[in-house]
Amino acid sequence: MTIENVTLDRALRKRVIDGVAENLTESYIDADSAKKMVDAMKMHADKGEYDSITDGDVFAARLTKDLREVSHDKHLGVSFSPFKVPPRKDPTPEEEARFHQQMDRMNCMFRKVEILPNNLGYIKFDGFMDASYCGPTVVAAMAFVAHTDALIFDLRENGGGQPAMVTMIASYLFDKPTHLIDIYNRKEDKTTQNWTLSYLPGQRLTKQPVYVLTAKRTFSGAEEFAFDLKNQKRATIVGETTGGGAHPVSGHTVADYFSVAVPFAKSLDPATKTNWEGTGVEPNVKVDAANALQTAEKLALEKIRAETKDEGKKN
């Protein structure tokens, strides 16, 4: 791909606006909100507010701002690249190999797995990567902490990722089939149920109390992990309210240099039919993100001691 010095003209701006409008109308999760966004974008265009913008990055940022002012959807956005965006297609074997090499270098975003004092298992990972490739990393991490007395998952710098990986990791924490979440696709008018996996390599960790650390930047799939475990009463969420993005996204090319990320589905709790879009996941124990680990360690130790005391009374 050749980097180009792109200067926008009226025709290209119109193609971008029309392409964004078409994709929102066809695929955005909320049809009414999609119409309002399209109307707002065209209103700004009719007023000439975009006419002086010739820089691609500036135009993409302005469209994103205008769309989010209507939808308040942090997953939605227009992006610009200084080269013609090729049609989306399945990756070649060479591209797959490069991607896997990158995943290896990043250790599938797993940053730290250790046993803290008092036999507390600690896992920090900053993304939910491709489960089909990164599954062995998860298996190794969970095996390492399998014999701890409590588990702490650190998602304070986790921006999300693949739903299948969310399901895989969560599945280690349940001893029976559990309905975690539903995904509703508006275009297909179809709901997909996500249940815990019936088979997992290695040992499940179903006895230990679980703590999930969150921050304002915890987003998307990381929020689903916290949301699912909180609603199932399988974990105590410790930290800050998360970012508030509950809509799965697909990318669409709208002009030679522009693409739009369109939230096409929504995550829904099976019982309440609610999610965390725009509100975030509220922690059970609210503390500054910087203090979340220390707080979770204290809570875990208190719970372990209380359970040990109860066992002693029974005996």
C-alpha cells in the first residue's frame, strides 16, 4: 500500500457521508438511533459545516464526534487511512502467520500470572485475544493458579476483544452449564445464547472466591467478563465503574480512505435483558483503580479466614 497525500474535496466528503449513512441504516443496532445519526450528519453537511475540512483525520474525528453526540456509543467511529483501504477479505496464510507471531510476542496479552502472599492467585491480562490460537495460554495460566485459595483477575487495563475468549475464561469458574449472556443482531433479527463450555482442558476453579479489578478504561469484552460474573454472583467486582461499551462491532469500508466501525448487535443479560451500554459495570466495592488490588487482597483474606473459621466450628 502506498501512503498518499490525500486532500478531501466535496465529492469525497459526500461519498464518505453517504457510505456511513448506508451502513448505519442497514446494520446499526438501534434503527431509531441510526436514523437520528444520519439526519444529524446530513444536517451538518447541509449547513456547510464540513465544507472547509480537507484533512482526512480531522474529517473522521468530526464525523465520529457528531455521531456519538447522538448515540453516545463509544464503539462507533469513523477512521481515516492515508492509503486506499482494500476490500475486506479473509486473511491469507502469510497474514495469519504474522498475526500469530504478534500474538506470541505479546503472550496473548497475558502480562502477569503469579501466586500472591496468602496463596492468592493473580492473573493480569489486557485483552481477550483469539481463543482458537491463545487458548493454550489460558490453559497454562489457569493451571498455574488452580490450587490457590482465591482468584484475582486484573482487568484495569483491558480494552476487550473476542467474545469467545470471554466465554472460555469464564467457563473455568463454573461447575455446571451456565447461561452467561445473549447477543442480539438487529440486521439478522437473531439472538445467540452464550453458555459456559461443556469441555475445558485442565481443572476448573469453582471453589475459590473470585475478584475482578476494574477501572474507567476497562471496556467492551472486559466489561462483559465483569458483568457476567457479577450477575451470576460468581465474582466480587472491585475498582471503578467501567467504560460502558456493550455493542459488538463490525468494520465497513465507506470510501477509498475511510471506514466506519458499526455496532451491529447488543449484549443482554438473559434474565434482566439489560446491559452496560453507556452506564458501565458498577463495582460491588468502589475504590480508585490504583487501590483495587490491595482492596481485593484484603477482601479475599477476610473471606478465606471466615470460611476457615466456619469449617473449624463444623469439625
